[in-house]
Amino acid sequence: MGNEEAVFFSRVLTEMTLSFHIIYATIGVGIPLMIMMAQWVGIKKHDEHYILLARRWTRGYVITVAVGVVTGTAIGLQLSLLWPNFMELAGNVIALPLFMETFAFFFEAIFLGIYLYTWDRFENQKKHLLLLIPVALGASFSAIFITIVNAFMNAPQGFDIIDGHLVNIKPLLAMFNPAMPTKVAHVLVSAYMTSAFVLASIAAFRLLKGSNHIYHKKALFFTMKVGLIFTIATVIIGDFSGKYLAEYQPEKLAAAEWHFESEGKAPLILYGILEDGEVKYAFKIPFALSILAHGNPNSEVIGLNDFQKDETPPLYIHYLFDAMITIGMLMLVLSITYIVGLWKKWTYVRSKWYRLLIVIGGPLSILAIEAGWWLDEVGRQPWVLRGILKTKDAATSSGQVDTMLLLFAGLYIILGIGSNIVLSRMFRKNTIEQELADRELEEAGELY
């Protein structure tokens, strides 16, 4: 296997691992907050259904955490095996956030175990709820620290380069780089948003399948309301992300927008196709790119033609941008109309077709997360460490990467199928109706 093939298979394997891991990682970050909010609402309203929401979500969450641990370990392994030159160059700089990410995970896992073990051992639900705070914090900080590593790759700082080595390292300066605020914020709120819509999709599915239990109706209303809040937050932070790109990674913004010539009053280009360097059939929003980039409709936005051809990202990232934006806007409209529809007593929000749209919204939200990460990673190309180390120079020259690709693909297939079977059987055999009936029998037994 030649060096070019090794680079190719290294990129494919890394992309496959990240694509699989990000599903479980996103759920792992967002679900603890959903559990904590549901239990808090249940305590505040003295509503057993919300308490059960928290309990049942926690059972499923444990399965996703287990798979997330395996795939997260795979990423750490692949960083060393597939990208040894990157780890040799930048390993000392990113060691601190990588260590802190591991610490945050253990912090989360310890308190999650205590939370599960002590569910029926607390007479005071408020005290039990306190155990969820470190779980939610640990999950979020795991995402924060690993996102800081990614932010550093996009905006490296906090070191000097002498003879090809990074020296005089200032870890905190490296961590708090210009990319960090927007990336961390975007990852967190989009994880919360996606988790809410995935849970809403499950509730809508149960209602669509014939269960008319109030539990599922409460779950749907709760998750759609939370999803709406975090969708609005994601849109706002997305605006800040656009301004960050215009300032620090203008080539990524230009490639994502098929913006070739530097000009003011730049339009935002959505959809379309590219033929012989010409954009066709696109939907253009006048002045919108200038507003997104600089907050001024007359401001100049740098075009792709101002950069060297070998240092610009692949132009297909425009389609990833379109997918992310389209799904985000769809979920925003879907959640707003649902909440307003319930308030105004519109009957269509309880119709089968509308609930079907909510069911589809869960997988679409996951797809939007995937598109966002692909946009981020591919949009940094050809750099693995922007401006310092190119991807082709960071990869291994081993001839065994294709074999590794097949082995890891098999692992992910087993994990994906296995986790879905376990989760479906777990809830299919223990419906909410069955669980409530069992609890009533248990309480009756305690009385007698």
C-alpha cells in the first residue's frame, strides 16, 4: 500500500469512527439534561409520569453510554495509530483537554451508577435529583473538553515552532483559542436539541402506533418544548459561528457558500449545483452572507479565488451546509407549530401525519448533526492542524490501514445492531402501561 492509499484509508476510517461515535456521543451529552429536567418537573408538579420519564430514559441512556465508551476509546486509539505525526507534533498541547475529558467521563459514570443504584432508596426525590447534577455536568464537560481539541486543530495557538517542533507550550492559551467559544457552545446546544427531538420522535411513534396514554403525550409536549428552546439557541450560535469563520477561516465559509469573488453585499447561496465553476439553480438571499459574516449588509466577504487552490476545502461541503440548515429550519418550524398548535387547540398537531413528521424529525436531527461534523472536519482540509500540518503529512504510512478499516466496520455494525436490539426489547417488553400496572400492584402489596 502506497502512502496516498494509507492517507485515504486513514481518513475513511477516522470519518467512519467519528460518524458512528457522534450519534452516541450526542445522545450521551443531551439525555442527562433531559432526565434531570423531567425529574425536576415531576417533583415540582407532583406528577408521577415525569418521574417515570426520567427513570425510563435513564435505562436507555445506560446502553448508549456503554457504546459511546467503546467508540470513544476507538477514536483515542486511532489518533495514535492513524495520525502519529500529528500526535508527535501536537500531542503535548492537546494532552490536557484529553485528560480532562477522561476525568469528566469518570465523574459522570460514577454518579450515574450511584443515581441508578439509589433510585428506590431515597424517600426524598429532591435529594435523589441532586445526584443527576454531576452526571449532566460530567456529560457536558466531556463534550466541552473534546471539542476544545477540535477547536485547537482549527485555530492552533499557545506555542512556538522551532525546528518543526511545538515548544514553549502554554496549555491554557491553546485551550482557549478563538474557535473554542463558538464550537463548544454549538456542540452543546445542538446535542441538547437533537436529544430532545430524538425523544420526541419516540413519543410520537408510540402515539402513532396506537397507544393513547397520557405519559406519551406529556413526553411529546415536554421534549418538543425543550427542542424548540435549544433550536432557537442553535440558530443564534450558528450566527456567531459564521462570524468566527469570516474572521479566522474565511476559506471554509467561502467554500461552504460557493462564494468565489470577494465582494460586498454578498448573497447567501442555498442549494443549487456547480457546473464548470458556475453556480446554477441556486436560491440566493441578497445581502445575507455579508450579514452572516460581519453583521453588515454592505461588508465585503472574501472569496475562494483569493486563496491558493491547494489550500481550499472541497466544494461539496456546500451540500453539507444546505442539509444542516434545511433540517434545522424544518425542526424549528415543526416545534413552533406544535407548541402554538396545542395552545390554540389546532387539531392537526394531533393528527397522524403531523406525528409522523415528528417521528421523522428524530433521525433527521441526527443527520443534521452528522452533516455539521462532516462540514467542520472536511471544511478544515487540507489541514489537520490549520496552517501548520497538512492531513497528508500527518497520516501513518502503514500498509495495514485497510484491514483496520474492515475490522472496525465490523465492530460498529455489531455495536449498532446490538444496541438497537437491546433498546427495542427493553422497552417493548416493558411498556409504560405494564410498568404502571406493576407499580400499582407493588404499592397494593405494600399496603397489605
